[in-house]
Amino acid sequence: MWFFIVLALLVLLIAWCMIDFYLGRREFRKTRHKRVYPKRFSNIILLTHGPDLFNHLCEDIKTAKESVHVLFFILSDDHFSREFMDLLIQKAQDGVEVRLLLDQIGSTKVKKQHITMLRDGGVDIAFSQKVKAPYFFFTFQQRNHRKISTIDGKIGYLGGYNVGREYIDEDPKLSPWRDYHLRLDGEGVQDLQKEFLLDWFRATNKDLSDEAKYFPVLEKGTVTHQIFPTEGIRIEEIFSRYIEDAKTSITIGTPYFIPTEKVMNSLILALKRGVTVTIIVPNKSDHMLVKEASFPYFRKLLVYGANIYQYMEGFYHAKVMMIDNDFCDIGTANFDKRSFELNLELNNFLYDQQFIKKVKIEIAKDISGSERLTIEKLNSVSFFTRVKEAVAGSISTLL
């Protein structure tokens, strides 16, 4: 008797979650407005090693004179995170306006005492994408996955890194951490600033977008690029379009490969017309089921001749796509349904061939540190792995 009661309650709970998610996403999409930024010219540095990134970022924060705006998906509870918070407090006490915006679920490890410490120290801190009625399950799932930092409105950062010890190679399970992040100075910083201030307004109801002091005059840099924000819409369409236009090669680096049907079909059509498709993913996994969720897609792509590599020298978290050596995307969006259909993401489209050559060098390093995945290996996985594949496939949008 109790078994059937529990089973009935479980079925009702699953049904409620599905209805909540469907209605919540439908309602959210009605409110979204497409934001299209023009091509800009900035000086851009590619940073692929956590200690290097945070050395740059912390030094830039230390030199800030007017404002420091920081948005991360994850701020952890460890010595490095506390050092980062201490730096923000120090700048606030120096008279610099410091705002820290964190995803509510991604940064649940931030303790109340640290929030109080930041506020008492002069840091204006807020949380993005709060879980709220009436769509509790949907708002719990939809995350602000962006990572943006702007300093004095003149220097900007975006990419895959968050703040925590794993990102500076101090996690024995996942180190070394391989990721891509960008440092900008030049025209493109104004667009990063606009995105931060938009998310800040949504979280706090404080509109600072018309404050001229956050938008100083910026000089042109040397790299042609375009900031590309997405919120559960557009990214699938744009990525498919670039894949469909590919003539010779497509390279994708991602920690999670769970494409939508539209994107998957675009990749298969590219392979059929002779385009070389190369995909780099981690061998290690940092979340349950995400590795197994990719296997059915890999089997289909391998049949058509795709090259798939599993990175073996640590954890691979880069988000990069390169088309024909003349277009490159680096940002926060993973190559999965959660990024395509659900999360708030921020990417940067790069059109400068000299910069793309630098990215190619890093991708070559990724491949050299990887092992090639074969159809024979995938077809010989255990029964337990097949079960995990089936479970992952049923909840793929939420992985």
C-alpha cells in the first residue's frame, strides 16, 4: 500500500516539475528582447591558465580608480575565494565603487557571514536569478552562467573561469583546470558593461545604465569582435547558421556535449558535405551523467567521420568553436541544451585571423593532450554505462 502511495506522489511530483518547467520557460521567453551589439575593435588577450588569469584580473582590480563590477556564476568557500573577497573589500574601502553579482544557486557556498563581511566592507553584493513563484522548478533550473568583470569601464573580462581553488589548479581531482578566458581593453568593454548593468538591474531594480561615469571614451583596439548575449534563445539558431556555412573545418571544445536536434543535424550535414569536424571534451567529469549523455551523439558523429578527442591532462572546461579558421567563438556557453535553451550566457565572436591563429595554437595543445575516441570503444561500454546514457538522455536539458 505504502509503495503505491509513494509511487503516486513521485509521479505527481514529476508531473508538477514538467508543467512548471514548460510554463515557466514559455513565460520567460515572452519577456526576452534580442540584444545585438555591433562589431567592435578591442585589444584582447587569451588566458588559458587559471593563475595567469587571476594574476591579470587582480592586478587590474588593484589599479581601479572609479568602479569594479564583477559577475560570476560560482564563488566558492575556500581560501582563494576569501582572498578575492578581501581584495574587493579593500578596493571599496579605498573609495572605489565595487559591485559583486553572483548566481543564487551557483554561489550557494558563499556563507552569510561572508555576505555580511562584504556589505560591511562597502561592497554592494546581490544575487541573480533567484528561485521564485510561481515557477519554482523553472527558476531553480535557469541560471545566470555569465562571467563578466569590468574595471573603470575600460578593462573587461569574460570566459569560462569562476572563483575557487579548482580554477587555480588546487583541486587534486580536477587539476590542472583547462579553460579559456578573455581580457579586453577597447571598444568592446562598453558592451560588457551594459550586460553587467542589465543583470544588476534585474537583480536589484537599480538602473545604472545611463550613468556616464561607467562608460568612458574608449579607443579602438586591433581585434575585430562582437559581444553576443543569449538567454535561452538565439544561440541554437546562430551556431547552426555558422556550422551550415562552414566550408572546410569545424572545431568545438566543450566540457559538455549535449546538442539540440537542430545543431546535431547541422553537424551531420557538414560531415556529409566533406567538412572536417573535430570535437574536444574532457575525459574526467565534474558532474553526474554529463559524460554519458554525450555518448549517443558521439556514436552518430563518428559514423560520419568526426574526430572526437578526450582531454586527459586534467579537466577540460573550455568553450570554444572555430569555423574555417576565420571565425571563432569563446565565452560562457557550453555546447549543450542547458546553455542553448535555458541559461543566461555571454559569448564573444572573434573575426581577426591573427588572433584566431593564437587560438589554433591552444587548440593544438588541447588535442596533443587528448586521446582519440573510437566507435569501437563507445560500442563496448558496460551495461551500467548504457543505463546511465538512457537516464541522461531523459533529462538532457537539465544536465
